[in-house]
Amino acid sequence: MGHKVVVFDISVVRAMWETRVKKHKAWQKKEAERLEKSALEKIKEEWNFVAECRRKGIPQAAYCKNGFVDTSVRLLEKIERNSLARQSSLSKERDKRSSPFVFELSGEHWKELPDELKEQTHLKEWHINNTLIQIIPTYIELFQAMRILDLPQNQISRLPAEIGRLKNLKELNVSFNRLKSIPLELGDCEQLEKLDCSGNLELTELPFELSNLKQVTFVDISANKFSSVPICVLRMSNLQWLDISNNNLNDLPQDIDRLEELQTFLLYKNKLTYLPYVLLNLKKLTLLVVSGDHLVELPTALCESTTLKFVSLKDNPIDNTQCQDGDEVMESERDRQHFDKEFMKAYIEDIKERDSVPSYTTKVSFSLQL
């Protein structure tokens, strides 16, 4: 039996492929026309522009206004000039930080402060972060020139009572540590202007003695376990910024309007079901951020105010149901709170730059485990 040979007419094959090529080219042309008319090209242009700005270290607020991206080349040149000026300013700040009056320490290999620090009592600033240091030594009282104690993201479990002898202290940042209490002696630091105790997770109260801090303009006690606004905070007559978000507040005190200088009030992630009318007495209040998930009553005038930016957040977290031991849960919670804090900081900066704000904002949180 012979072999079977299949014979094709090459012209038929050629015609078939030419037809397919023509159809593909026609489809490409229609697709190009569709893309030109669609928003995809605009989105691509904006994405490339944003990527270029990020590569050059340009802040988002400079090129994004009210949610719209300005992609003009002239704007980019202007932003770059401003960015260079900002970098120059930061360089000067770094030079200032490298002065002989400033002490800096960072890194998880540090479990305690170096011994020679005790002899450098001329220092005016401590900047210590991301270490495993748990204790601030009592010899801190020797640093009478101290102006700034910047101690975020360490493992500090307590502050010494001797901190109250730093009569010139103006800023204290002990955020994201392991503090369960604040020494009442801190109330003796009457020059204090800024207090940040956020992210310690276990703080439930501030000592009444902090009522003496009449120069304080900034207080951040977010991401803790406060069930009410501390009485001492209500007596800080010059307070302009109060962040008590992410706590266990069920209501606000009726004398909250004692804070006559208050400009920014952050209350989101609490258990508030209503906002008191006395908030309307805070004539200098320009930004109020709450969680709208549980709110059932709020003064209409808050929403209609032309001078107040009222933001109601709708939080939609995805719960992590994976089993973890206590320490792992605490660490993951601390990391999550820190990320959330950074997110809200950027969000609030954006809100302040807008001419108007949305009636509510939905923030979706999710995690990815590999």
C-alpha cells in the first residue's frame, strides 16, 4: 500500500492568512481609537507622572489637588524647584541634628543606652528609635538643658519619675513603646508643648498632675485603651491638636468646650454613638474626624459649618482569623496601628489642603500573607 499525500493549494493558505492579518489590523485600529476615547490613556499618563514624581521624591500633595492629578510639565518643573528647596531645608535640619547638642541612636542591636551618655549632660535633644531599649535611666535628671525627648518605637516599659526635673523640656514623644502608665512627675515639666503617647496599646489614663501643663498645644494619645477624655487634658487651656482616636470612648464630656483653642480633633475608631452639641462652642475647631459606623446622632450644624471640615470615616477592616500567640498578636497589632497612624497622617494632611471634604470616607484595610 502506498503513502497518502495531502496536497494544499498555497494560494488558499496565503489568502486565509492575509484575511486574518487584515482583520487583526482592523481590530488594532478600532482598539487604538477606543483607547484614545477612553480614560485609560489619561490614567496611564497620570500613573507615569505620579511614578516620576515619586522617583524624584516629590510629595503627593504637590501634584494632587482634590483627588485630581495635574500632569502639566510646567507644574513638574515648579514642583522640582520646590522639592530642591525642601531638600536644602532638610539638609540644614540634618546639620542641626548632627550638632554636639543632639544625641541620636537607632537599631535593634541597642538594648541599653551607652555608658558614656551619662557624661554628656550638655545635650539638648535625644532622638532614640527602633531599639530594644526598655528602661530610661534615672540619671536623665542630670540633663537640665534637655529640650526634646524623641523616643518612638522602642521597648520602653516605664519612664522614671526623675523626668519631672527636666524643667526646660518642650517635646516628649514616647509613641509605640510598651508604657502602661505615665509618671505624675511629668506635670512638673511646665514648659512642655508637645506630648505624644500614641500606640502604647495599654495606656488607660493620664495622671491628674498633668493639668499643670498649660503650655501644651499638641496631645496624641491614640491607639490606647482610654475610656474617656482625661481630666488633665481638659485643663490644658492652650491645646490646639488632640488625637484620641482608636480608643474605647463611648461619649465625650459635656465640658469638652473648655478647650477653646482646639483646632484639630481626631476621634475616629471609638465607640461614639452621638456627638454633643457643645462641640459647636469650639469656635476655632477647623477639623473634626470621627468614625461614622456607630453614630446615630450628631448636630446638623457640624455638617453644615463653612469653617469646619467634618469627616466621617467608614472603616471596613478584614479580620485576621489566623491563630497567633499573645506576643505575636501584640506585635502585629502594634505594627498595624503604626501603619494605620502613618496612613491617617497622610490622609489628614490631604484633607487640610482640600477646599472641601467628602461627607464620609470608606477605608478598606487588608493584609497579604505569603
